[in-house]
Amino acid sequence: MKIVSLVLKFMPDYADEIKAAVETVPGASVAADSGDGRMIVLLEDGPDYAVSDSIIQVHQIPQVMSATLSYEYSDEVHALEEN
């Protein structure tokens, strides 16, 4: 399992449009919208998609000026240690 969070920056007038676009990306959800052009997005991998693909899709949403990785978790290292 992989989980990441991104901080998106954009012009505040586009918040609703960006939120709707984020929610179409596999494994993506909006965790917080500050109302001033910043939004925290959570991404989780799934059986048919990778977090890396979802990050690219979110970054390519029109009107998103930047997407900064702020948190990353992976339990793959723990799975390897158990073997």
C-alpha cells in the first residue's frame, strides 16, 4: 500500500473546478481546501493504478500551478522485512 499527500496551488477562483477534477483521478480525494488557493489532496494506490500515475494526472489538471509532495507512506519495506 502506498499513500501520498500533495499540496496544490492555484488561483482561488478555480477551487470548485479543481476539486471536481481531482475526484475523477483514481485513488484521489480532497482532504482540505484552505479557500486561498491551496488544497491538500490524498492519493492511495489501487489494484489497477499506481500512485505515480495519479500524481501525474493531478499535476496536469488545468489551472493547477504546482503540486508539491508533502507526505509519502509505503508498507512495501515492512513486507520485505517480514520475509
